[in-house]
Amino acid sequence: AQTVTQSQPEMSVQEAETVTLSCTYDTSESDYYLFWYKQPPSRQMILVIRQEAYKQQNATENRFSVNFQKAAKSFSLKISDSQLGDAAMYFCAYTSGSARQLTFGSGTQLTVLP
Amino acid sequence: GAVVSQHPSRVICKSGTSVKIECRSLDFQATTMFWYRQFPKQSLMLMATSNEGSKATYEQGVEKDKFLINHASLTLSTLTVTSAHPEDSSFYICSAPGGEVGNTIYFGEGSWLTVV
């Protein structure tokens, strides 16, 4: 079975600084997708960034980028120029092949300090 | 863009009663939808896969008689919590794939269920 591990229950960052959230996963599949979702107090799931496993290039979305290490099964999220609005719970998630149900990590609560 | 609408956003029910939560894809068809449950300060756990026109597939440990799922049309899946108990109180959220495989997964707004 696939598993997703987030080893940082809580992280904090100073406004305008950079923070990296860690995620590792375990799978025997070759075709899969990885995601980072942001969940603010409203509980709405907001897609931050998506990575296809077959792509070697790391995904980037404005201030958000990932470091995808396929051999190490690592998928970290880097947030640059952190803003107060970035404060939320962040979940790393995995889905494989044609299946589109997500397996989530335990989450990292990010606090942004003014 | 594609949107998944979930209703109600909050519901309070008495112990022993049943409550229905709807998950609707607004401008796309979803032959498959997924239901997740999230306890406070915990992650989302997949409960079941809702399949249009056929029986839902439940994850291990999820009681299919307590959590009834119906996917009667290509745009609507419903989750009915039957004979609700206080321990069923939780946040329930649905999702639906709306594009190519792994490309886009849309989430509903979620539903807070409180059983008193």
C-alpha cells in the first residue's frame, strides 16, 4: 500500500523568509502524481502544486516550488517570500495511475510570523 | 472552471437519526467521486469510492451499513450517515476527478456533522 509521511507536525517562518516542508512517500508504482494541498481554517482544500512522476523537472507555481527526488521518494515544498496568508495546514498527497483517490500525509501546520 | 458543490456545509442532528450529505459536480460529469473524513487536527482519510450506477467501494474499517453512498447520476453522489452517534461527528469532504488522470481533482467545500 502507498504511504505518505510528513515528519514535521508544525513549522514556523518569518514573513518574507523561505520555508521548506518535507514529504516522503512509498510506492511500487511507476506512474503516479504528487500534490501539495493547503487547508486554511475554512477547511477548503486548495491545490498548491502538482508533480507528475514521469517529469524530471520540478514543478513551480509562483512562490511555491518542489524538490522532487524520485529515487529517494521525496517531495518537499519550498515557499519563498512567505506571506501571512500562507499560514495553514499543508498536506502532501499521492495518487497513482488511473486511480484518483488521494492518500494524504498527516499534515504540517505552518505559522507565518509577522 | 469545474466546481464541486457540497451541501450542507454544517448540520446538527440528534443521535439515532440519519443525515444526508450531497456532493455535486456542477459543470462536468463525474463517474467516480470520493468521500473523505477528517477528524480535528488530523489528516483526510478515504472512506469510500462512489461509482455511478454501481455499488460504492468502501475502505477497510468503514461500515457500509452506517455510511450509505449512492451515486445515482453522473453529477451527484450522496453520503447518508445512518443511526448517527456522537462519534460520527466529523468533517466530511468529497472530491471528483475532472480532467485527465491525475491532472485535476476537485474538492467540495466539506460538511461539518455534529451529532448531539
